[in-house]
Amino acid sequence: MSDHTVLNVSEDVNLGKVEIAPVVIEVIAGIATNEVAGVSSTRGNFASGVVERFGKKAHGKGIKVELADTGVAIDVFVVLDYGVSIPAIAEKVQENIRQALKNMTALEIQEINVHVVAMKMDAKDEIDEEV
């Protein structure tokens, strides 16, 4: 991985340059991921969990962006709802992220890796089964 902290996306330098920080890509990918039906949440770290408890939404939670010389690689860590088709939801997440980033940033993404880290069981169904 190179030492880039921003991604230069401007082609015409006569007007100036346009740079996109990896955090912006994380936020766009996070919102696109949570729009997919069947995705319960994204898995973040301890710090993002604490931030959300204080009321601030961490949209980039569970998204890792790597800027390499060969392109942009994105890793998404998701929690899915129980009973959904994992391959179908993972493909929808990949398509949604790719489309959102293409529309908003005109970036071509090298790869989007979806990591299913957990399944969320519906609490209502568990209560109904006990009765």
C-alpha cells in the first residue's frame, strides 16, 4: 500500500485539483451497505460503538478502505438478518457500494470484499417460540 492519504480524482488541473479522503469513501460505502434489505448492521470497533452510544451516527463503521497503486479495495464487515440468502445479500451490497461510489465520485473500485461476521436473530421470534 502506498502512503496516500487522499485520492486524487481530478483530470483537468486547469481549474484546480479534486481529492477525496478515504473517510469519505467509507461513509458512502457504509450508507450504501445499510440501504440493502437483509443487512442488520455493520460491525465497527470499540470506539465507533462508544461514539454511537453518545448519539453520533458512525456511517463509516465496519468499512475499511485501502488505497493502493492498483486501485481502491474496500472491505465491508456486516451483520445479516437471520434467514436471508448470504450470497444474494453480499452481491447486493457489492453492487450498491459500486453504484453509489461510481455516481458520487466517478471512482472505479478494484474490489469489494464482504465479510459476514454475525447473524442477528429476531428477538420477537425468540419470545414467540418460548410461549
